[in-house]
Amino acid sequence: MIILIDTHVFLWMISAPNKLSDRAKDIIESTNNEVFLSVVSGWEITTKAKINKLKLPEKPEIYIPEQIQKNFIEILPIEMKHVLNIYNLPGIHKDHFDRLLISQSQLEDLPILTNDEKISRYPVKTIW
């Protein structure tokens, strides 16, 4: 399975794995799966760390790449088509980071591992 993880899933897997569902843990831990983290998640983490809404043990530019490598996570780049597709999304979710994840999920045909109920209201496959 190839899966896109939501930002909170990435943060929980590296700092609070008890918050993950059993299914989420199984998917993340299976060596048969490819786990992708979007560049938008890096942007979200950095933004929240900068305004003190998120505490990290090190600067994001050190901590996040270390965790990505340690957990064998692939990076999903942001492409222009992902950004432009946001125009076509209904206004269910107001979070710009999540709207970009939703767009990437749609265009790349990747299910999103998330417990965000608002994301599941879009025409994307969500898993929790």
C-alpha cells in the first residue's frame, strides 16, 4: 500500500505513538507499505513551531529530516497541479495545509492516513 500521512499522524508517530489507532500503527510499521509525507507537512510543522503552537526538541531543519530518514518516509513534492486543484475543492475544510493534502491525495490517487473527520468528507480515501 502507498499512503499519504497527515501532519498530525507524522508528529504522533515520532512523539506520541499511543495516539495512533492500531490500524494506523500497523500501516506505518509494515515494511510492505510506502509511507509518504507531503512537503506541505514540513511547511505546516515549521509554521506552527515558529509561532509556538508546536514544541520540537530541535530546530525543524534538523529534527524533521532526521525523523523522516529514521522512519523510512518518502517525500511527496508539491506540484503546480496540486495547488491549482485546490480551486475545485468545496469549502468544507478551512485549513490551507489540509486542503493541499486533499488535493495531492486526489491527483496522486493516494489514501490519507488521518483522523481528521473533515478530510473524510472530501472525495478522497481516508484510513484511520
